[in-house]
Amino acid sequence: MDRSDPARPHGTPTDPPESEPLSRWVAPLPERLESFALRYVWVIVAINLVGTAFGFYYYRFQFRQIDATWWAFVPDSPAATLLVAIALAAWAVGRPNDYLSALAFVGNVKLGLWTPYVLVAFAPGFLELNPVPMYLFLFFSHLGMVVQAFVLHRIAAFRLRTIAVAAAWYTVDLLFDYFVPPGGQVTHTALPYAGSTPWFTTTVLQVAAAGAVVLTIAPVSWLLLTRLEKVRAAAIGAK
């Protein structure tokens, strides 16, 4: 880590880094919950790895329909859980990586909110494809992704260059998913309607894309605000 950075994280799973005095709107979780999560970081890593494996299994049919060149842009949710697992594991072994943490934050907030959004928006179609227990599992497990994303500020500095990388990756992913399909192949999650019109308004793709655009901008903006809060807290602490 860059020791010149005033927001450089530290700590170990047995002694998590101290919580910085950040505003509640960038660090909404109770400090006790953050510390609990970091003390049991390997449990969270394991849960995310299981979720990642399930996610890749869930996408198995879609992988068969898309050229392998573009597979990296298909399994968005399992990729996000894999990123947060690696980011937390890297910190736990004393090798925190700000790029991984920034990518994990954006991915877990974006996909953690986008999936419940489309599940609700297209509930009739999804309930025909999945039984209620699976529907509820997908809904609440993705909200859990959002919760764990807000632990990452304790182990990351969120430098501007790492935010820029996360923003670039998820912008390219967004473009490939909804606006510029590579090779004419769709890389976004399969939506539950064969036709182009959902049961309530406009088109299925437009509804899904609108949520994806907002939920790409929002976590990147959140990261920028978190970085500003970290610099502010460090300046106050230095006085």
C-alpha cells in the first residue's frame, strides 16, 4: 500500500481496522456489524465462493449461446461475488488491493440492486421460470451483496485511479450488455419475456437498461463521495 495515502487501510481479521468518522450516507452499516464481518471474513469469503459457483451454474445455458470471447461480460452477479471474495481474502492475508475493492464495491451494489429491480419489474415472467423459493433466494441474496459492499470502505482507500478502473470496466460491461452487443450477441442476463413488450410499459430491454444505467452511475458516485469523506476524515485526524 502507498504509505503517503492518508486513507490507507490496516488491520487484520482478529483486529479489524478502526472505523473512520465517515458520514452515515457513505458508511450506512453499524460499526459493530462491519467489525463482526471482518472478524469472520473467511466465512464471508466462503459464502461468496459458493454463491459464485451457483451463479456460474445458473448461467450455464447462456454460456452455450455466446461466443467464448465474450464470456467475461455474461456472469455479472457471480463475477461481483468472486471479486468481493478475492478482495476480502487479499486483505485477510495482508495484501489488500484497492483495485479489487473498488471493482467489488461497484459490482456488488450495481448487481445487488439491479437484480431485485428486474425481479420486481418482471415478476410475472420470473415467477413462471422460477418457483417462489428460488425467486426469494435470488431477491434477498442479491440484497445481501449490497450490504457486504459497504464493509469494503474499512479495508480500502478507494483512490481515484482505482475508482476510474471500476467505472471504466462497468461502463464497458453496460455498453456490451445493452447498447453495443459484441458480434451481435446479447451478453446481459436472460429476461423472462420472449417478446419485446413487458406486461406494463415500454420494452423489456429498455426497462432493464434504464436500471442498469442508473445503477452503474450510482455506485461509482458513491465511491467518489466515500473517497472525499476519507480524505476529509484524515485531514481532521491530522489536526
